[in-house]
Amino acid sequence: MRKFLKFIAAAVSVLMPATLAAIPERPYPPRLVNDFAGIFSPVQKNTLERRLSAFADSTSNQITVVTVTDLEGSSAAEYGTEIGIRWGVGSGKFDNGIVVLVKPKTAGTDGEANISVGYGLEGAIPDSYAKRIIENEMIPAFRSGDYYTGVDKACTVLMKLASGEISEYGGSPGEDMLIVLFTILFIIILVAILSKNKGGGKNNGNRGGGRKRIIDDDFTRGLIIGSLLNSGSGNCGRNSGNGYGGGFGGFGGGDFGGGGASGRW
Amino acid sequence: MKKALIIIVAVMAVIAIWAVTGYNGLVSGEEKVRAAWSQVENVYQRRLDLIPNLVATVKGYAQHEQGTLESVVAARSKATQISVDPNMLTEESIAEFQEAQGEIGAALGRLLAISENYPDLKANQNFMELQAELAGTENRIATERRKYNESARAYNTMVRRFPRNILASMFGFSQKGYFESDDNAAAAPKVEF
């Protein structure tokens, strides 16, 4: 029996794809800040999430922050890369994802930090830049126990570097408001024209002209209803995206090749 | 009589469709393996490209380490001579490639170890950046090797599985070799009883 079990175990270990340690499942609903280690306060988490998702909306670059208490025996670089690949951080088109990984220092173990950079951003954020961000922005703050400041400062620099490379406009709330305003303006103007025409029609004795105007009215009514429906559906889509803490729509299937840097303290 | 003919034609059509889709599947599977292999070569090349700069930087601070520096250069020139034909990704050719590259890894490890003894070198900005690039490249190598192994595994399964294995042997699709895990197999799963 033992032999049999051993055989099974050997067979399983051979057949098992060479995937690494058990990384956390892709978050659902999608989130950019995944504080599994619990080192941020709820306010900090929300602030960072909003900041990162606004950045993802405006440039299409996705930066995700992940904190864990244990790297499951793999290096921080491997762990971060694996998260990037399996979660699909960044868009599939640009591979423009970044994973910021923090394993806080505990009594018995070193703290470890890693920045993994997707294929598409390797040019904008070379390994030596990532290393400098870790050494200059993150670790000094981490040493004094202020994880939020370190991560926040790192994200500021990463955003600056990443947006220089890829800046695909994803439609911002500002643009949205403009569209809504124009639609409202359009409706007001249409209604004004319509009521004027109606007034003119009553005074006009010509039947043929009246009929024509009725068709016109139907046409304009259709336009109004159409534009109302249109703006309505637009709002719906936007709202469902905004439902969870700031509008992050989900990871886009970006790929990683192992670029980035890590550090420990 | 007519019915029989129709049935024969139908069966032949089904077989033809199966053969075409099966063949195309094998072709695209092999293409994926080749693409993964070229990525592997890219990242190894990246490491080779870092070496001259690294050696030059270390030389300026650690003249007494000629032996270690030379072993890095020697391992590099040896590795540049060994390339793998992407059409012949056999177990042996990959093992040979891996061995030559492994020597570079070992020589670089020794070089970085001795650099610990030279505080001026460690504080050198250029050296620090090279170290970061080198660490990133090592992780890239690990990542691309893993991706290559995954695509080779998927392809090999396709080649070996019945009935597609008939097609594979007919058209000469052979199995691809894997990267063996290096000496530091600490990350490999261990099962104990």
C-alpha cells in the first residue's frame, strides 16, 4: 500500500506542470489592492484602490498591489511574476501590467519587496529603475513600519514611468460628463424647436404642410427618444463599472516575462 | 449500392476533416514551442550581453581576481558557440545548451561572491545597476524556461495521444525536450510519507 502511494505521489509530481507555489486566487470582484497580509487600514486601501483604478482607466496600465505573509518557498521575483501571469495583470494588447508585492517583515523573517513588470513596460521601467524604486521609495518607509507610504510613493514613480510609455485613453468620468451635458443641451434645443413648430402648425391652414410637419415631429421625437435611450444605456454601463470602489473593470490578460527587481530589509 | 457509396464518401470526408484539423493543431502547437524557445534564447542572450560590461566594471576595482574574471569570459565564449536548431529541440540538444549556460551561471555566481569583498565596487552606481539587471535576467530566464516547458508539455501530450499520434508519426512531428530543473531544485514539490 505504501509503495503504491509512493508511486502515485511520484507520478503526480512528474505529471504536475512546473507551476510555482500556490499563489492567491485572482480576486473577485476584481481589485487592484489585495492586502492579504492586512498591513493597510481600510481608508488607505480605498485611497490606493481609487488612485490605481483611475490610473488604469486613464492610461490602461494596470498596477496591482499585493501583500502576503508568506512567499511559499519561492523568491519574491518568482512569486510576483507568477501573480502577474496567472491573474493576467495589464491589457492583453500591451502587456502593460505591474505587480507590486510586499511581504512584511516579521520577528523571524526578513521583509521582502518585489516589482514585476509586464513585457510591454520593460522598456519604460528597466530592472535598475525598479531596483531603485524599491531601495529609495519603499524600503526606507518599510523599515519604520509605514507600509502605506512606501507603496504609495513607489506607485507614484511607477505611474510616471509607465504613462510615459503607454497612455491609452480609457474614457474618464470627465469626458462622460461632457457627453451627458451635450445630450441634455441637444434635447433642450430640440424640444424648443419642436414646440415652436407646433405653434406654427396650428396657425397654418395648409393641410399638406401640416401633415408634413407631423412626420417631422415623429422624426424629431424619435431622435429625442433615441438620444435619451442612448444616454441612459451609457450611464448604466458606467455605473456597473463604478460599483466597486472606484471603477476597476478587471484584469486584461497581460503577460509577464520575469522583468523587474526585488529587495529585502 | 448508392447508399453504400454515400456512406463511404461521408466517412472519408469525416476522416479528412479530422486529419486536416489534427495536422493544423500539431503545426500551431509546434509553432508555439518554437516561439517559446526563441524567448528562452533571447533571455539567455540578454545575460551574455551583460557580461562584458560587468567584467569591465569589476576589473576596475578587483585586479587581483583575474582567475574568476577569466572563468566568466571563458564560460561566455563557450556558451556562444552552442546554439540549438529550433527544428531540433531534442532532450540532448537542450541538455547541452543548458550545461553551457549553467557554467556561466556558476561563474557569475563566483564573481558576485568575490565582489562582496570590495566595498568600493559594491557602491559603484554602474555595478549596482548591472547587478539589478542581472538579477532581473535570472528571473526572466526562469520564467521563460517555465513557459517553454509548459508549451512543450502541451505539445508532447498532443503528439503522444491517440489517435493524433498516428498523424504525428506520419508527418514526422517528434516530441520536444524539456529543461531539467537546476541543482537548486529547492522549489520542486516534495512529497514525504
